[in-house]
Amino acid sequence: MSRYLVYTAPGSGHIYPLIPTLSELRRRGHEIVVYAEESGLDTLRRQGFEAAAIHPEIERREDDTWKARTPIGALRRSVAMYSDRARYEVTDLQEAVRKWQPDVIALDNNCWGAAAAAQASGLPWAQIATFLLPLTTRDAPPFGLGLKPPTSWLGRLRDDILRQSAVPLFDISLPPINKLRRGLGIPRVKHVPDLYMTAPLILSYTAEPLEYPRTQLPASVRMVGPSSWDPAADEAEPEWLAAIERPIVLVTVSTVFQDDAKLIQTALDALADEPYDVVVTTASTDPGTFRGPANAHLHRFVPHSLVLRRSVCVVSHGGMGITQKSLLAGVPVCIVPFGRDQLEVARRVEVAGAGTRLPAGRLNARRLRDAVREAVTKKAAAEHVATRLRSAGGADQAATELEGLLAGPVAGSSSIAGRTEIGPSGD
């Protein structure tokens, strides 16, 4: 039996997708220790895992990307946030390694300090991306802005110009991280995106067609497809949900605050007279603050797996978790992206034909109603996407890849400095 130390960033979107993989590793006879935010510890312990809290200063450094006025501004705030958390992650992971003596370390690839400590430890380790991997090879647009893949020389020229002009905007934040890495005796990185690609194994919890086809994907990257889990997936439907007879449109927003409550009220107004019941999960916002029409059911939290069984569309901010969970259920999505990696998620759903995309700046009731009506017609495409995503292997394949670290270095793994582009991710 081997022991896996798993280190995560704050947010349920960084924990929940990993639970099926961790359960599979445990089923195969391995011991699992998870470091996570305080609010996620009970969930992990109920699943039978050893769980400990990450350093409290990491949680105190909240995600403030929603305050940015532009996508570039939001990405710069992301870089600053991960840099601020990094120094606490280093000592956190070092202490965890001393305490638990793991055979393998697996960590969220937004944990730059933990990654540096893992690299310096000499142990087998992996970086895990439960969001879109912030990687742009030359056969896809630069990451972060939600750009449409180019179809002409003009589009390719656009991408080249952005690559050359955008990277320096983020690299000015690297000196503190490289100082930290130098203190650990490991090489500096040249560009911010290299921080996401330093491990011998990078697990990406998505696959084509949500990931663009790549001809230049580094050998260390494994696309294992999505893994979906929620705390009450096996519970019976609540009475109010079981009593709904019409098709359902599920409306949900980010569990990490990003000032996206406007989407909820606009959806309630847009769908008031449509032939659906509207189930809304309000997350960090009080349900009582919204004006709900007769066909609306507002709750802070409802297990989405229960609602998706009878949904014809999901309206959301475009978080990777709810987007892939919806598509795995064969339910088309209507995405209104507000920030983080949501512009990318929305564009890729649109390109895959599995839903619709409405920029937050153009959000109003009429446009959202039209976007939902169009999304509902894309059921067949959503089911096709679900089939392709499942074929990547999910939790079973992820567990197999992590077990492979016990046998030695991942074949073909190497540093890929200079081969990635901009784009910290988020939920």
C-alpha cells in the first residue's frame, strides 16, 4: 500500500472533482491524505479520507478577480493571488510531507508554492487541473480571453501578436516566485504559464471536444476527462423537486463570490413565462433577495445531480464544474461568463455546439431568453460531447496515471518552458 498526499486550493471546485479519483485509489489499496480548506474537511472525512486544513492565511487571501474591469486585469489579479498564497503553501506542504511521509504528492496546479516544495522534495509528484489547463499551443488561441479559434491568416496573426504582447504583462509578477524557488534549490521559471507545467505528470480533468485538438501537447499532460461528484448525489429527490411536472431549467452561479447575482434575477425575469420550471441555486447569495415568479424554486444549494435528471438546459456563469457535470448528463448549457476561466469555457462550449454563449456585458432578459431557447435545441450535441468526454476515462484513468508515478518518471516528461501561454484558471 502506498500513501498519496493530495494538496488542494480553496473552493469546492478544487475538491469535489477529485473525490472519485481518490476513492478509486483507496479501492485499489492506497492510503489518501487530503489538505483542503476548512469548510471541506467534513465532506472529505465523511468519505473516509484523512483530511487536514491548509494554512489559514491561504484562505484569507480571497479571490478578488471579480473586481477587475477587463479580462487581462482579472488574470493579473489571479497571478497576484496565487503569488500571495505561495509562501504559506511551501511551509504547509513541507510540514505535511514530514508528518505523513507520502510516497506520492498530487496537488492543484494553482498552488505554485506547494508545487515548488513538491519539486524540491524529490518525491514523485503530479499537478492536477480540475479547470481548463491554462495552456495555449500554437494550434489554438492564447488562453484566457475566450477567443474563437482562427480560420484564416488574419486570425493566426491576431494570436501571434497577443502571444508576444501579453506574456510580459504577467512575467513582471515572477520575481517573488523565482526567489522562493531559488531558496528551495530548484530552477527558476521564465514565464508564469511554466508554473502550471513543472511536474512529471499533469492531469487535466477534461478532454476533447472541450479541450481544443492539440498537435503540440506536452508528453507530461494526460487528458483524463471530467470527474463529477456532489455531496448528496445518492439522496432521494426532495418533495418539492419530485412534485415538478414540467421540464426544468437549472440556473446556478459561482460558489466563489464574483458578483454574478445579476444572472439569477435576469434568468428569473427571462424565463417567467416560458414552459419550464426554473430551479435556482444561489450559492453565496441569500435566495430572499430575488424576485421569483410562480415557476421559480430558489434555494442556496440543491444537489445538481438530482436536478439534471430532468433538466433541458443549464444557465450558469460557466464554471468548469457545473459545465462538465451538465454535459456529462447530456444537458446543453447557456453560459454567461463573468471572469476567471469562464470566457474560455463559454467559447469552447459554443465551438463544440453543446450550448450557447452570452457575454455578461450584453446580458438582459430578452437576449438570455433567446439564448436559452437556442440552447435547448442542442440536446443531441450535448449527448455527443458527453460520450466523448467519458471516453477519456475519468476517475479510473486518473487513478491509473497517478499509480504510474510509483513505477518511475512519466514517459516523455520534461520541462516545457517557453511552450505555454498566459492564463491562470479559476472556478
